[in-house]
Amino acid sequence: MVLASERTPLLNEHLRAAMMGGRASASSFSGRLKRRKMQEIDDDTFEQAMLANDCDVFRVAQHLGVSRAAVYRRIEASPRYCLASEISPQDLQRLMEEHAGDTATVARELRVSHNSLRNQLRKLPAERR
């Protein structure tokens, strides 16, 4: 986010706290958000971030203040989530038929990002889509 103004911007407290990393004044803001360790993030917080960001790894990483690699590792270790690349072509075909080709609904059901699901579907032969 870029703010260009001669005035001091008004920010809600959540955004101000995130930008300042708990510091007291906006003048000490260095322009970078503090990175967190994935171990500091509990399962409920991770779940909320995944749902709020439609399982998009980049957006989840930004939301939580962690690296994308950390999000990928957490997904791989999770029994609730998986990567679209781990879903069998047969399961993809079955779910696409069940949901009349609605990729957004299939992505939500599988708990994968919509973009990664579409990329996997492109890899399938045309007759299986």
C-alpha cells in the first residue's frame, strides 16, 4: 500500500499496530512489517487466515507475516489442507462433475487456492475436464 499525501494518514488501530510492530509512534515505522515465525501461529489463527484469503498462499503469508515457504510447510503438515497438485485427476474430475464445473466451489471444498486448482485442471486432458 502506498500513501501519498501531505497530511498524516488516518489508520485504524489494527493496521497501525501491524505497521508499527507494537511500537508507540508512527515516526518509528520503517516501512517493513515484522516477520513472525510460523510456530507462533496457532491452528485457529492459521485456519482463519486460510479462509479469509481463499487458501491463496501468497495472501495467507502476507496476512500472517510469514514466508510463503512457511505456509507451504504448514499446509503439507496439515491434515485439513493440501496442495492442488496433490489431488488425483480422478478426484478433480469427480468434483468438477458434482459441482457442474464451478471451480470456485471445488476449490473451497478441497481447501486449495482457486488459481492453483485452475492450473491443475489445465494440465488434465481436455476430455477429463
